[in-house]
Amino acid sequence: MNYAKIELHLHLDGSLNIGWAYKKAIRKKIIKEDTAFEDFYDLLFAKNVKHSALSITKFDLLCDLLQNYDDLFEATYDLCKRLSEIGIIYAEIRFASQQHCKEGLSQREAIKAVIDGAKKAMDDFPIYVGIINCLMHKGDSSLFNEKDNYGAIEAGESFYGDVLVGFDLAGYENNCPYSDYSPYFKLIKEKGMAFTLHCGEMGIGSHILDALKMKPDRIGHGINCIQDESYIKALKEAQIPLEVCVTSNIKTTMNYGSHPIRRMIKEGLKVTINTDNMIFARSDLHNEFQQLKMLGVEDKTLRSCMFNALDASFCDEETKDKIRKQL
Ligand SMILES: [Zn+2]
């Protein structure tokens, strides 16, 4: 259990240091000055994305705290430090550069800040880090934030291979037909860059088939494959790595016992174990492994999930070899 671990699915905004986020939210007047820390903590842990005590969503609140170079740098550095402290030797941290441009940063500057924070952390702690830039589902159409999504690709491309290792599609899965997003990922694919797609998390299982048509390198979640045998079959045939985030899923729809991860492993799917959001899930990768162990998942299975993660990681072969030695 105490072996070195790999985290492939972790959001920067959803994994901030909660104490830092609280102070910053008061300073930026996003929450009232007299809000107690415990209330802030509970508010972010609440099941609903848009809490009645907030005028914005929980995700927007945390993104609003990260609107300049120093804060993005610091938040990334601090997250890498905390990950290293719990034995993570390789982490892919994702964020959406377009969410951090409200106070004048360009998407490119936002990415630079996160990469610089990750680089400094790699100098200071025994951890390798890759950054994933997320495109966003927003509004009721894939064209709603078309300019920002293409901007995210363009800005990301200029750093690709220099800590930035791939792209993702995040946000609310059900806003419009999933396949409407394929032009963005066709472009990413044409440019030879890696990507993963959030799908089959809260949306219908058939999104998995739509996602597979875009030929992603991985799928984020994919747990709704259990809605139909044909979805499981398609994932199995594609041998596509799945970034499963058990506690995070439990926050939305199920409990540990009913989570499909054990069935997914049994079906021979390429499962990797991840956290998603340390704040919202009140979890970390160490806890994810512990929960699975308590559910009766054997150590050797957990270890094979870890090697799935190594195979599925977006880092270069040289880094992979270094990580493999540590595993
Ligand atoms: Zn996620």
C-alpha cells in the first residue's frame, strides 16, 4: 500500500489547499468576511455544484481564486508538494487555461504560470509532473465557447512537450451531443498531441461510444459503461485506459459498495485509480487505494492498475523509464 503511486486525473482548482482557498476567497470578497472556515469547507463538500449560499458554482469559485501568475504558480507548486508528500512520483494535473483569464491573463500566460510552478516543484521534490489543458463544455452548444476552446489548443500547442503533455474535455457532459466536440479533437489529433476525454461520468453511457470515435488516448471516468454490455465491449476492444475516480463518483451518485470499479476490473478493462478533486471528494490517492483495499480489491490488482497508469501516462519514454524504476 505504501508503494509509490501515479495520479493521472487531478484538477488543480478542485485540489487547492483549502486553508489558502478560504483566506483568498475572503480577500477577494467571493465569500462574506464573517464566513466560518467550517462553513466554507462544508459548502465545497456539498453534493450540489451550485450551492444556495453562493452566487456562482463551486468550480467557478475556485477558478476565480486563480486569476494571476503568482496564484497559479503557487497553487501548482503547493499541490505538487502535497502530492509528493503522500508518495506520488508522477502526477498529471489538469486545468482549463480559459477559466483563468478574467483578470487579464492570456491563456498562454496562464499555462506558463502552471508549468513554471510544476517545474519549480520538480526541482524541489521527488516528483515528475505533466500538465493537461482542458477544453470546456459550456452553454448549450459546442460552439458556445468555440473561440476559447480553439485558443486553449493554440496556447497549449506552444508548450506541448515542455511539461504540458495533453488535452482534455471537461465540464458538463450533457449540454449537447457529445460528438459535436469532435472538430476540436480532430485538430489536436492532427497535430500529433495526446488527449483524454471526460465522459461516461454523469452523462449517458453512449457518450463512451461517441468519445471512442474521436480516438482519445484515455477516457476520464467511463463508469457508465456498465449501463450496457456493448459499451463495455467497445472499451475492452479499444483497450483504452480509464481514469477511474471512485470517491469523486460516490459524491455524485453511488456508494463505495455499488461503485462499478470492481466489475470494470473483472471485465478486463484498463482501469487506473485517481482522485479527480481533492477538495470536493475530501480524498487523495492514498485514500483511494485504502478504500479499494477495504472493498476487497487485492494488492496485486491495485499494483496492476498502477502499471496501467504508467503505460497510459502522457510523459515521454525517458521519464516513463525513470518512473518504472521507482515503481
Ligand atoms: Zn475530472
